[in-house]
Amino acid sequence: MNRILLIDDDENLGPPLATYFQRFELQLVHATRPSAGLALLRGGGFDAAILDVMLPEMDGFELCRTIRKDSDIPIVMLTARGEVMDRIVGLEIGADDYLPKPFEPRELVARLQTVLRRLKPNGNAHATALGAAPTLKFEGLTIDTARRSVLRQGEAIELTGTEYELLAMLAREPGRVFSRDDILNQLRGHEVDLYTRAVDIVVSRLRKKLEPLDCIKTLRNAGYSLALRRESE
């Protein structure tokens, strides 16, 4: 059973949500303050986190930044009124997905199931396609799809689930141009409001982590492709 940490100051939200989550073999632990949530995360044992944007002590964005300093745990942000700016900021600082309040519990479960699948080597079509060649080697870049690890010029780098899945998607077919909608549809795995800025943000984040390699090529009005040459076996 996957353990999920909810950090939301609404004391009435946790108990009914925890009961609902049990139907889907998800165990929900609720913290009403960021400090308490961070203490729980440091103790380990959680598979994903849900962060509300409006919190005491620090807002959800600062909390997300704090978590990302030490962890690549999947993070779903709960944004007030579905503000586009909240979604953009959340993605920029390392959140994997977002959901506007008020939300339907079933949709939150769907978002969680999607980000959790990204952690499992055999949880999606990408991993199956890569199964025959679990290690992808390019000039300066090595992707171990079995361990979901990435080496940049021999140095391990930490990627969020979304960043890793984007890189793996591009690496599967280097040189192929993936449109923004192609990428969003593949990474999310369920119907959401598509907006192109989301992909641009994740690509920008990934590019920074892959520097000084110039890995991802932008084709104007078309999309993105991996611009590295495979190493010969």
C-alpha cells in the first residue's frame, strides 16, 4: 500500500479523504502544518505528497522548494481556484502535478496514481519499450531505465518523476520531434486541461539540470527532441 502525505491546514479534510483513499489501496497521513509535514517526510516511508498552496508558517510553494532540496518525492499541489499562475509557479519549483480546489477525490486519486506509476520500472509503456535495453547511452549522458537513474558526464543527477519521464520519452526516440500535446498526454496519463507553458517549464527545468550538455533541441512551433548522439555499443 502506497503511503501519501497530505499537508493541508483544513483539519476536516484528512479523515474523509483517508477513508476514501483506502478504496484504492492508498494510506493517507495528514499534517496540518508544514513543520509537522517536513518532520514526517524526514522520517521516510512516504511515496508521494499533496501540498496545499495556502498554509500557515510557509506557503505551499516555499514548502515545495524546501522538500525539493532533499527529495524527489512526487508532489501534487492543490491550487486555489485553479489559478494558472499557481500552476505555473508550482511546476517551476518542481511539483509533478496540480489540482485546483475544490476538487473531486476521484480526480486526486487519478493524479496520484499517475505520478506513482512513474516510480515503477514496469508501470508504463515507456519502461516496457525500454525493457530490452535498460541502459541508454549517449554522448555524456547515461539513462538506466531499470533503476531510473541518470548520469551526466559520469555524475548522478536528481530528477523529479516528471523530469525523468520527459527525458526517457525523448531518449526512446532520439531525433524525433514530440509536440507539447504529445508530451502532456504521455506524462499525465489522464484527461487534464492542456496548456503549453507547462511543458516549456519542465523542459527548462530539465535543461538546467543537464547542463553543460546541450541535450534538448527546440523546433519552433513543433516541439522538442533529444539532440544527442548514441554511443556505439
